[in-house]
Amino acid sequence: MSHKLKLKKVLVANRGEIALRIVRACAEMSIRSVAIYTEPDRFGLFVKRADESYSLGEDPLSGYLDPLRIVNLALETGCDAIHPGYGFLSENAAFARLCEQKGILFIGPESSVIHKMGDKTQARNSMRAAGVPVTPGSDGNLGSLEAALEQAEVIGYPVMVKATSGGGGRGIRRCDSAAELRAQFPRVISEATKAFGSAEVFMEKCIVNPRHIEVQVLADGQGNVIHLYERDCSIQRRNQKLIEIAPSPQLSEQQRAYMGELAVRAAKAVGYRSAGTVEFLLSGEDVYFMEMNTRIQVEHTITEQITGVDIVREQLQIAAGNPLSYRQQDINFRGYAIQLRINAEDPRNEFLPSFGRITHYYAPGGPGVRVDTAIYTGYEIPPYFDSMCLKLVVWSLTWDETIQRALRALDDMRLHGIKTTAAYYQQILRHPEFQAAKFDTGFVAAHPELLEYSDKRHPSEVALALAAAIAAHAGW
């Protein structure tokens, strides 16, 4: 076996479960890890588990979003690479460029590729040139409301107005008429400016209730690109993913092969390196490129479960300058995996965030169950960040068995002190349409009755609640 190049020390420019995931991958590869944190995260598990940890100050967010400070800290602590995780600076081309200028390896694609794929109009043009089908829409950015109204007449309503630099479901508005477009156009510009620092927007035809399918790719710096099959992310609310599945139980083998080939073609067309995800919309038999995420995804876990490939390990190997560990013919999948994003939210109250102290946490276990999280009993979920508190991942050989395992694992889990989406997911998993693998991005909106679940709690929890109420009433 040929000797592989190796990173010595990696700074993890993120927080929470993804930071812990990267720290663990580094530990398995005998790479030293450096965590950074702001004061609300002082007691985070990722801070405790890293080899070294450094505070970035009191402000909850500014430290995580300061490229120069992070790169300088990486240099001062002797790191040879930075892993950005997802969110924060992970798709910030300026951050990647600063790493390149300072001689620090950025664990991801080159800054020019991040810039090209982050600019949605450039990305669409690159895909068109590579022969990858894109949704009908504007050739470039829209300079005015009048231009938007003209474009909408050409492609037909409904249309989506999107922030050119957008992502994560933000800076997107659907318009079903000229009147709606007049109202929403300035709002998207305002959202885009606040969230992404750019007022540029473009337009796409709105594909009503498609299936949302994404393909995981891996590419080294030596021209090798492979795909690790697809994930179905159709179960979402307001463009935010809730439940993800790999592989999609809705695809034929022909569709699976075609979308895998398109994703590889897309990555090769832009000279991609590292792990990335090519997202598609599937409407009937029509496949449309939506966007490319130039980073690790929240839902990389389910691809790992069905293929056995450690995607973060591959990222670290590629960044060190090694070729891919696998060829396309080495990649197979077995069974199904489902990821449930357990969010600290109250589904019965418009999904209002539910931050606070976790009074008791018991992780589900058993065969085929994986939990990625940085929480623990006594941990206080801070109100400054994303509401996801853990990712529950289950795997089994068949679709039906995987659903049953997911239901069992949710029943196994105990997470007290905050409200979560766990019981809501049980209702989705039990729904006949979900079990028959017949769902699209309109599923959640089409089934508001699933929010009206009963508050089924374990008998011991009910007994404890009653005892506490009696004690309080008696003045003990």
C-alpha cells in the first residue's frame, strides 16, 4: 500500500455536532484538533473533546464569522489546515481565499469554485454549458422589478425569486401572480442584502411540489470524481429539511444512474475538489439542477450509513493531497438510512424555538442506530444558533424495517427540559403516504393534521410530573 500524505493539526472553524464529528475523525486519523468557541459554547462537548480549545470572546456569533481572526489563530497554533464544517464560513469564498494566501489548507474546494457555485446565476450558466439541465429562468440577475415582471411573463407563473448568493432556504419567495411579484421582489432584495451582503436576485420557474433529490460527490485534486448515490430531502418545511433518506425510495435504477452521472459531470465541469453535493428537483421524469453545496452536508450521515464511506475522513485525505480512496466501481449501497433532525422547536406552536437547559437526555441505541450530537444532560442550548440539537440516524436492510427502527429509536430517546420535533416525526413516519414512499416537497404543508398529535409521554414521566405538581401544591 502506497504511503499517504497526512495532516498534522486541523482547526475546526465551527461548533456543535459537526465540530464534534470532525474532531472525532481527526482523532481516528491521529490528527490533532483545535476547537474555537464563543462564550455561550464554553461547555459544548466539541470544546471538551478537541485536543486544544480557544475562546473567541463573549459575542455569540462574531468570532465564528471572523475569517482573519480564525486564520491567524490557525497559524499561531501550528495548524496546517482548517475544516469549516457547514454553515458559518463554509461557503465563504473570501475565507477560502484568505487560507490560500496565508498558506493554510482549506478543507473544501478552491475559493474560485466556491465563488462560482455560490453565485447561483454563474452556477446555472456553468451547468448549462456542461449539458446539465437547469430549471427555466432568467439568464442572469434581474436589474429591476420591470425586468422581473417581463421575465415572469416569458416563463409563466408561478415563479421563484431567489437571492443570487443565497442558500439554506433563505432569500426565496414564490410568486403566483404579477401582484405577488410586485410585493415580494423588494422583500427578497432586502432579505438577500441582510443575509448575504448582496442585493442581486434572479428568477426561476417554480416547479410545484417536486421531489428534492441530492447526490453526494467526492473529488480529489487529481481529476478523479465519484458519486456516493443520492439522498431524498423532500420532507421539508418552508425550504428547511426535516427528514432525509438514502437512497431515495422513489427513484428507478435508471433515474438513479442518470442523476449520479449528472452530478459527476457537474463536479468535473467546475474543477471540483473535496466533498460536495449537487441538488436536483425531480418533477415526473424531468430532472433539473438546483444548486451545488460546496461543503459537507448536515445529512452526510445517511450516505455514510448505506455506503460505508467515511466522508469527513475522505475530506481530510483529499486536503492532504491524496487521491480518492475509492473508484466508482468500489461504491455500492446496502439498505436504507433515515436521518431525523431533532430540533429544539415546538411544532404545535408554529415551530417556535425552545431553548434552555436539558434536564435529562438518554440517547437511543441498539442495532443500526447512530446519534450525532453535542448535547448532554445539564447542557443549556443557547438561543443564538440553529435550533437543531441532535441528528438521529437509523439504518436497516429494507424500507419498512428502517421506518420501524426509526419509530423505535424515537420512542427510545428521552430528551427533557425543552420541546422538540421528535413526536411530530413519529406522526410523519406512521403516515401511509410516507410508508408507501409517495411524498414530495409539499408533503408537510399538505398534512397539517400531523401537528395535532397527542402528547404521549412515558408513564414514569407522567408520574414524575404529577408528583412535582402535588409537591408544589402542598408547598413542599
